[in-house]
Amino acid sequence: MNHSEKNYHIGLVPSLRPLDSERDGISVYSLSLITALSRTDTPYRFTIFTSPSHRSLFDGLGDNFQIDTSAPNSANLLIDITWYFMQLPSRARKRKIDVLHLFAGNRRLSLFPFRRTLATIHDIHHLKYSQLYTAPRYLFCRTVLAPLIKRHVNLHAVSKATSDDLRCILNIPREHVAIAPNGCRAGFYQSDYTDDHAKRFRMKYRLPASYILFVSSLDHPRKNHVNLIRAYHQLKEKYKIAHGLVFAGIHYWQPDVIYKERDKLGLREHITIIPGIPDQDLLLLYNQASLFAHPSRFEGFGMPILEAMASGVPVACASIPAFRETAGDAALFFDQEDPQDIAETIACLDGDQELQQHQVRKGKVQAQRYTWDRTARRVLDAYRGIVNGNSLT
């Protein structure tokens, strides 16, 4: 390996959803981090390993970026795993990669030399909740993915909460895990929409005049839509709240349970479900919301919370470690397992305009603490440490 810094060659392996699908959190991480790395004044060379269908996402990054389109277009699990285990290490060696960065180490790892690999771990819910996966996927996570994570000596956690889980659940040594928090996309600070634009937007998605927003994949039971629906039923019955409730996110796991709960409680006319929304519309969806609620049972970071705060929307969310860390004192917290507590917390926030304004001010300050440029600097430090044989922490 050439230890002249100008010759370092970094392989980037983003994890991306199909182009015609809404981006998930790891897709946002992948695109945002690569864009931020392209803005840095670094002598490193980068090769992005991606599929032919995603090639266009990386046009115009700069002369120090190359694209390798050997990744499969297929979403087939077996094909995907085979590429990571067999073809990716071979391609990386052929291109003389010094450090290989796997952007979704909690989903896919490779057999490239472990000491020259950086794996980003977003969360490890798949190692805690067997009911979230089909039997073959859960078996893969427990028998293949978990042992591989433990063999890696360079892990980046997106939060202290995820770092703590790695140590507690997988007994990962502290010196093998560094924390590099996610950022908040700059576009969410935009608010210069005309009334006409907002009106046409509401008509497009058939949105209520005012609404409580929850942005997340329809993923039962992890994302906890059902308890939010039950809490919303109490908000309508007990507190006579005027807002509608809007869910925005792709169908992921048992979405039918969510629809059935909505219909069982007679809330079809009050709960709007948008099963996929492009980024340019997502910005306005946040901007037009009255409140944002996030009742998830398990997360590694909480990117939608920061996006809501950046958009000037007051936030109420689950009292889980990752949200406590990401939101700080800029959100109100509730017991995600208690629909009554969820309802009371949202009602408290909705009924107090002064509290809302206070939380909005705090939220904007909190969101500004998280930038992708800061994430990129920490990642570059990790590359440098790996090449020099230093610990990440």
C-alpha cells in the first residue's frame, strides 16, 4: 500500500433503492455523504461501486471520482449477497482500493480485508426483532451478518445509541466503533413557497387543511403506526383535534395491519396515506405540516425528526435513546407503547402556541448542528486512520 496521502484510493459502496422508489434513510445517507465528500478539498481518489441504473446519480462529481457499474440491478437477495461477497472484493483489488467503505454495513458486508474496510452501521434492529423479517432473512442476519460485523475492526455508528447497541448486543470493543452522526439536508430549510403552490400541492395529494405528519416506511410493528392511529383516535374523541393525520412512506412490512387499524377505528376520512413521495414534494409536505409525530419503537438516528425541525415544524416523538440523542431538548417525548400518553403529549403541544414557537426555535438550532459536511470530515478522518493503521477512536 502506498502511504503517500495523495495516492489513497477509496472505494465507496452506497446502498440505494430503485430510481422509481422513494429514498429510504440509507439511500439519503449514501447520496448526501458522497455529495459532501465531493465538496471537500481532499487529495483522495474515489471509486463508487454502483449499478448501471444508478450511474446517472453520480454525474458531475469531479475528476477524482470514478464509477464502477459492476453492482447488480437486481433486488434479489441472493444475487446481491453474492456480489458483495465474491465480485466486490475482486473488483476492489483490481482497482487497487486502499480503503473500502460499505455504506450499509448493517445490511451488507463483503469479504474485502477487514482491516481495510470501513462499515457504517445505522442500526441493528434486525438482530433484536425476529418478527420483522422472513425466516430466511432473519437467519441470514443472525448467522452470517452478525458474525461478520463482529470481525470488522473499523465501524462507524451514526449515533451513540447505535454504538451502545453494538457493544451491548454484539460485544464489539469500544475501540472498534467511532461515531459519525448523519446530517440534515439543506433543502429542508427552504420555506419560500407561494400560497398558490401550496394550494396545488394540497390538491395533488388530497391533504387536509391542517395535519399531523409522520414520515416513515409503512413498517409494522417497528415504526408503530398502529399506536399513533390509536392515539389519534383519542385526539379526535377526547380533545376534538381538528388536524388530519398524514403518513408518508413506502409499503415495507405488513402495511395491511396499518390500513386495517385505520379502518377499524373509522378514521379512513381523517388519515391520509401517501405510499411514496418524491423529494421535491417531501420538502413541501414537511413545510405545510402543523405538527410532526414519530412513534417508532427502534431507530438508529432519526433523520425525519431533523427534517421536520429544519422545516419549522414542532416535534413530538418516542422516548427512545436515538431520538433523545438526535432531538435533544427540541422535541416533546412520549411513551411509544402508550397511546394515551402519545395523545396527551400531542394535545399539549397542539394546544400551546407559545410552546410550539419555543420548540420551533429550538428545533431549527438543533437541526443546524447536523451537517453532511461535518459527517464527511469525520469519514475522511476514518479513512486516514485506517490507512495509517490507527484506531478509529
